[in-house]
Amino acid sequence: MLSAVAVVSAADSASVIETIEVQVIPLQEEHPISDKIARRMQASVYTIGDNVLNGHRVEEIENNKLGYEVLIQDVFNRILIGYSVQKVNLEIGNHTVIKVMVFPWHNVIHNVNVDVEINGVSEDIKPLIMQDIQGIEKIFLNVLQELPIDAVEWVNGILRTGLNEFLSSRIPEFNASFTLVADENNRVDIKVDLYPKGQLIRETNLQIKSGTIPNTIRLMFRPELNKQLEGLVGLPVRFVQRHQSYFIDKLNSVTFDNKNLQKYKVKSAVEMVADHQTQVLYTMDSSEYILTVEGYLDVGKEERNTSIKAHAGRMLDKENELFLEMDFFPHQMEWDFYPGILHSLTSKTKIGFKYDIDERRGILLANQILSDRFSARVEHVPSIQFTEFGLRYHLHDFFDVEYVINDDEKWLRLIGVL
């Protein structure tokens, strides 16, 4: 039994109806009435009772109790769909109770099937959305179960309100519509169409950075990363912002799930700025190994002006790196090898030493990062008092330029970052 109470003013509280309470009583216990349906019934009956009883003297209503009961029953029966009112009973007083006994028409719903269709998003994202809307079927089950099939259309507004409230609290970046189809087997099939709203992601831009892994290796992972980012296109910006940690974890899994990368202690970090044009910075670095390969074309230098430099290093600890550098000059078919060590004074400053095996002399090193794009280096050979200085500018992930000056000449170096 469910009830609703409302308070009204009256001139004479001793003999005038002041408050009205409505109780809806299902006559068939095996077909209970959901709270939402009962509240709608109570609201309808209260409106009738408010117009018929409110402000009337108690004695007046008592004298014609049966007539008022029949009147309320008749009016409510006219607007009620799917149920019939068997009887109305008035308990009259300053606080008047209207008891309405109802029973369903014919067949009632025993089975409710809810199918959710998510539109405008990639298949990979749908499980995440389904996780957000877990329990959406209860909105329909709680209202429709044991409801007379004839009352399905009557409760459309209740279902729509319940669905909108559910979406607002669980997944506010999406709208939904639904259709209901009832069959002769006491079954209702519901199709819910979910679709994104608000500002959507239209494009993604991926940048992969590393100070320890060559571009040629990084490029191998770009297709898989881009495939994941393509799944963001069409999603609401706010949805991606709310689930940003989920998408970052998925991108990081490209590195974490690769056994070869894990063997070399490679870890990744992701910075994501979700917007209509989403920016993603993917940094992948090894904590123990360093491998870089660069191609040099020296404009303005007479000899050995084309070369390839490879640097392979092993971190002894967080500050010290043991390395081997190799310079290959394809025109002369010559090789130079330089074993050495680097020490990090700060995250931007390194000093070190390398040994020229061919010339049998040591070289002092210093590298300084000046900004996001500028860096400088100095190499000094104490045995012959020879110094070389380079100022480098980062143009692109695959291309840098460096202006080089030494004691004998100066030139512009074009650098392909391989």
C-alpha cells in the first residue's frame, strides 16, 4: 500500500477537510505496482480529491459519502489506462484518506528485454560506455514488470524522465531515445539508442618523443597508437576528460605489453589535452639503455662532410652513463670509435670524457639544454688544445640544424634524426 499526503488551508480546522491522503492498494498481490506508477496514480487521485473535497465541511461529505466515492472512482477510471478501479473508500475527517483499490486489465508484463545501441562511436569504446550505464535496464524493469500491457504507452513519460535522470548522473555526455514493442506473450522489447552530445573530438594529433630510443623504432609503434586515438574521434570532449586516465592507461599499454621494450626497461608517459583537436604527447624512454642514430650533412666543410653517428649507452646509475660512439663516413668508408662516460650534473647539464681510439687521445665533453628547441655542446682535446663548439636547433622530430665552430673552420650541419 502506498500513500501521498498534501496539506491545504481551511477556514475552520474543526469541521473542514484540511489534508488529503491518497492510498493506492493493488488487489492482486502477485501483480504489485511500482513506486513510480503508484505516485502517478496518487497525483491523479489527489487532483480529483482536491477539487471535490478540499475546503468542504466534514459533515457535508459524510452525508453523501457514497456519492463522493462513486464520483472519484468514475473520474479516475476515465483517465486510468491499464487498470480498473474496483472501489474507492473515504475515511473522512480533518485529515481525509482516499483509499483506491485497483486491479490490472487482462495480461501483465512478465518479461522485459532491454537492448542498448550506441551510435557514433567506435567499437573499442563501447565497453567503456556500457560500464558507465550498467544497470540501465532497471529503469524499465522497475516500472514495467507486472504492469498491464495496455498501460505501456501511459508510462512513457515516467520512463523518459527516469532515463534522463539516469543519464544525467551516470553519463551526462550522451543523450538517449527509446522505443517499446509489446507482444502477445507478455513480453516487452525495448531498444535504447544512445548518442553523443556537446562538443565532440574531431581530430587527434600524436607526437612521440624519446631521448633514448631512435625514431626508426618509435615509428613502429605509431600505427597502433594512432589506431587507439582514432577511437576518440566522435566522442564528447567531456567524456574523454572524465575518463582520461582510462585512455592514458590504454596508450601506455602499447609499451607495457611489449616484451622487447620491457627487456630494455622502456617506459612510457602520456600527456593528453582533450579538445575538439586533441593533442597527445607520448614519451617513451629506457631507464637503462640509450641508443641514438643521426645522419650528418655538413654544409661549408671541405672534408668528411657526410657521416652517420651512432650512440649506444648503458646507465650505470641515474647520473652516470657508459657509452660507445661510432662515426661512419660513407664516402671515405672510414670508421671512428669513441668509448666514454657521461655524468649528469642536472637534468639539463652533462659533462664527460670520451677516447678517440684511432688518434689515441682523450676528449672532454659538455652538453647543455638551453630550451625546448636549443642546445649547445663543447668538445675539447687537451693534448692538441683543440676546441669545437656547436649550437643546435630542434626543427622537427626528424630534423635538426647545428652551427659548428672549431679552431680551424665553421659550418652548418644538417641533422637527420633517425
